[in-house]
Amino acid sequence: MTRGTVAGLVGGSGVVVCCGPGGVGKTSVAASVALESARRGRRAAVVTVDPARRLADALGIAELGNTPQRIEGSWSGELWALMLDARSTFDALVQAQAVRPGQAEAILANRFYRNIAGALSGTQEYMAMEKLHELHASGHYDVIVVDTPPTRNALDFIDAPRRLVRFLDNRLTRLVLFPTRASLRAVNVAAQAFLRTVSKVVGGEVVGEAVAFFQTFEGMEAGFRTRARQVQDLLAAEGTAFLLVTSPRADAVDESRYLAERLVEGGIAVSGLVVNRGHPPFDEVVLDLPTGSAAAGPLARLEANLRDLRARAAVEEAEVARLAAEIGSAPVSRVPLLAGDVCDLEGLGRLGRYVFAA
Amino acid sequence: MDPREFCARTGLVIVAGKGGVGKTTVAATLARLAAEEGLRALVVDLQGGDGLARTFGGPRLDYHDQQLWPPPGTGGGASGPPAGRVMGRSLTPDLALLEYLDDHGLRRIGRRLSRTGAADLVATAAPGIADIVLLGKVRQLEQQRRADVVVVDAPASGHALTFLGAPTTLLATVSTGPIRTQAEEARALLTDPRRCRVVLVTLAEETPVNETVQTAYALDDEVGVDLGPVVVNGLYPVIEDLGVDPGEAARSAGVALDPAQAATLAAAGELRAARQGLQGAQVARLAAELALPQVHLPLLPVASIGPDHLGELSRALADELQALTPVP
């Protein structure tokens, strides 16, 4: 079984979705993939979800704009970056899908809507995918790299569009809102009783806002449903690669294996693996150290350090092997722990060269 | 500070931090330390993962208490004072909500909620409702005094703020009803320093330190919860003077060293010296930006933390606590 390279994988893809557990440097890897693509002459865009401040500064996207900013540099292609603003993305989607005058404005002002846009689980994932679709449809980019929120369940972002549509299309709410249809009247009585009980638990104004939202939203479900399907089609498309980013630590590897399994359940295979921040594989050095005072001397300390770092690398390599076995023939890149943090374009360039190394 | 006194100071300790900083390990270490000190500890998992159970070498946690340490079936003589132990359980919003509705005579509503998917609807209408129900359950565990200390492995930090801020958020939205009462009770627990404190966990790296400082200020301002020491986890044990020239060091020790060996030793020394320098700078920055005592835990050279490592970590934690001066 031969593995290709991550460079080859990215080179042949129009969309690269970076997924993986939190705290493994996923955003940096996503940005480095876009940068390296630009160096190879492509028009590349990276959508970041929650970049560290210094990285955002380096990319020139510290200000929320929700539109890609071009980063100038000495590469033959183009590099664009944007920091996702889930709320404005959702607002724009509502405005685009409105079917009557005043509808979007009424929705945007509703408190229940603001809760959906700000707090409903899966919304951020959905909006990352929505933004991806928008950029892809613009035709301005050869490759779009998306950083995803650190979700335990990778299906959250594949499934998010469908779940949101189902949520907006809730059968229960329809029963409550359209009581006039005679055939539904009996069911409706039960639904009304249900809402009354819910009101007792959480308070009437909360239920009132929700009902008002669904009344206003009426007519937009079809547009949302179509859009959700388009987003899902894009994720399942041939030119879309899923790059799993992890660190070689056991907890991150466990979570990555879980993510990979969920992806497969969703009909998506992991296309590539990037293992970030592993201890480099130093050669063994066997020394005949004298006992006594020299045992605590500078040479002994250097040797103790090498032994310690080698032990860490060996433990990590076993973890990586466990994960690599699970993803079939997908290419694997290893990025060693670097002497400095990655927080500028130069650091991203270094990182990108490791990710693309054959 | 005496470790036992530290563990027993409040009946509830909430361990919070960004994903990947070892929050679960720290929660487990705290519980193990409490047990070593003769206390009854209960660790509560809110994330539905099996990390906590694996750390103790036990089976996956569920909605019922199970003994994690000492391992069931070992030790425990008939005589002598009652020894410490760690029990563990998980809490999920769904089950906590069902239990809550059952307790309030709303069993049928609960069933319908979960069947129609309306639970999402309710949770969106009143964000924080799931968190309130979870906090209510945590409060119940604290009130029942089934353990001397309840250690909660909280959601990752952005979420921790949402989670612990839920009572305040909800009190602004919901003006009546049993959920409001529940939110008031949860807030009373969180803001009482004799009953509850939050221990933040971080790594000595740029982003986790930034997030820890932000979270600490937000928790203080928006929730008013008492903050315990910050745990800086995953530190390389420091080896001094790695910048020496290996060739020279070998000559003075009377050991033969070829150039390739010297280069390897130098490269490994440089890498660690650089990482130690970075971690030292981040520890100092954390101290400068956040006026909370710090306790440091080492990065063990193992794949995953198991029961044996937990003993090692709890001893390290005890030493660190001993060295802390008690907060007046």
C-alpha cells in the first residue's frame, strides 16, 4: 500500500477542510496550507474560525470583516484570509433568503433568532461551511482551506446544515402556528397544551419570542433547505479533501480516531493526516559516562536530555502508528516541535514546508 | 498550604480550561490527592468522554456513582479510620433534564421533548437551560454531602464561561417559574467562596495563557466565582545549562565523542533550551497578567496518563501546594 503526499492531495483539491481536536495548532496548519498553495502559484483563501491574536495580526485579519483580505507577499499565487463571523454570515444568509419585504429585518431583530445565531450548537460549524460555499461559488479561488471549530463530533459540521433546517422546520412549531387547518385541530390542542406547560417551566415571554420567530420565518424554509443541500454536495464533492490535524499525544490521537470514525459513518474518508508538534526523532547516542562527580556534569545533562526527548518521541510514534493504521492509505505529514511558536508569516512558511514535505 | 486543607476547603471544585490543556488529568489528580489525604472525592464528567475513567483505569462512567480509586476489590481493611476514595460519574444535559422534569412531575413532557426534538427548541429559546439543569444536579451532589469534595471536569473554556454564566444569562431572560428558582440557587452556589471555587488549567503557551487570563477576568466579573490557584500543566522538567558545547563537556569528562554524536546532543540541547525558555517566559507572563497563585505540573514522558502516573502527579501537586502560602 503506497501513500501519496499531503502536497499532492492539496494540489489536486479545490477545497481543504481541516478538522481535528482543539489545541493541536489546527488554525496554523490551515493557514500554512493556504500559504504554501500560494507559493505554488495558486489563488488560495483560508477561512479561520478563532485564530490566536498574533496569528490574526500576522494574517492582517485582526478586524472582523467577514470578507477575505488579501495578504501581499513574495509568492507567485494569491493569498487571502478571513476570520469567520458566524453572526454576520447568518444575517447575510437570512437577508439573501428573504421572500417578502421587511421579513429579514423582522427576523434579525427577534431575540430567538439572535439566540440561534449566537448560541445554538452547530451554528458556528454551519456558518463556516456556508462561508466556504460562498467563496467557492465566487470562482475567485483555486483552493479554499477551512479551519473548523474544535468539535468532538466531526459530523457536527457536515450535519449542521441539515440539522438547522430540521430545527427551523420543526413539525411541532408548525402545529402550533397553523391551528386553522381542521384536520390538524386535534393535534393542535395537544400542542397548545404542550406549549403552555413549557411556558410554565421557562416563562411565557421566552415561548412568545419563539412563536413570533417561526411566524416571521414562514416561507424561507425552502431557500434554507436548498442552500443546505448545496453545502452538503460541496462537502461530498470529488475536489474536497478532509485533512485531519492532530498532535501525537494520546488524548489528541484518541479524539482524532473518534473523529475519523464519525467521518466514515457520514460517508467521508479522511484524505490526509498532519501530525503537528511531535518530538523530532534524534539518533541514539551511547556514552560511557564515568561515575562520580562527572555523572552530574554538563555531558551527563546533555545525555539525560537526549534520552528524555527520545523517550517522548518513541511514545508519540507509537500513537501516530495507531492512528495511521486507521486511515488506510491517506498521506501523512509530520511537523516536528519547533524551537519557536508559529505566529508570523515566516513561521507559517516553515510549517507549510513540513506539511508539504514528501 | 496543607494539601488536605486545600482539598477540603470547599465542597465543590470546578476544573476549567481550554481544550487540550489536560483539564481532565488535573481533575483526576485533584480527586486522587483528596483521597490520598483521607477524603471522599467524587469526580464528575460533563463531556461524555471516557478520558476520566481511563485515567483511573476504570470502565466508562455513567449516570451512577462508581468507585475509581482505590480500584474496587483491592485494599480496604475492616479496622482503622475510614480511608479516602474517589468515586466517579458522568452528567449529561439530556438525562439531567429528564430527571429534572421527572422530579417536577413533568415526566410526560420530558418524554415528548426528547421525542419531538423540541429539547433543542427549548434550549434555543432560553439559552443556558441545559446548563442550569446540569448546575442544579451538581448543586444537588454538593448538598447531599455524599463526598467531602465534588470535582467537576467542566466544558472547555469558552464553553466554561457560558456554562458558569448560564444562571446570570437565564435570570435576565426568564422572570418566573421553577427554572428561575433553579438559576437563583445555582448562582448562590457559584458565588459563595465557602462552597465553590474554580481551578483554571493552562499550558505555558501563548494561546492557552491568553485564554486563561481572559477567562479568569470574565469569571470574576460576570460570574463572581472564587478562583483557586491556576494549574500550569505539561511543563518540561527543567534541565539547566544545555547550551554547553558537547565536545568541550566530553573532553572535561574524559569521554570520547564523535562529531555526529556531538551534533545530536547539541541539537537536542538547543531544542529543549528553546522550549524551556518559551515556557519560562509564558509562566512569567501569566504571573504578570493574572494575580493568582500558580501550581506547576510536569509533562510526563508517557502516551496517556494512567493510574500509576496519577499517583506521581498527585504527589507533585501535593508538593506544589505545600509550597503555596495560604491566601488570607
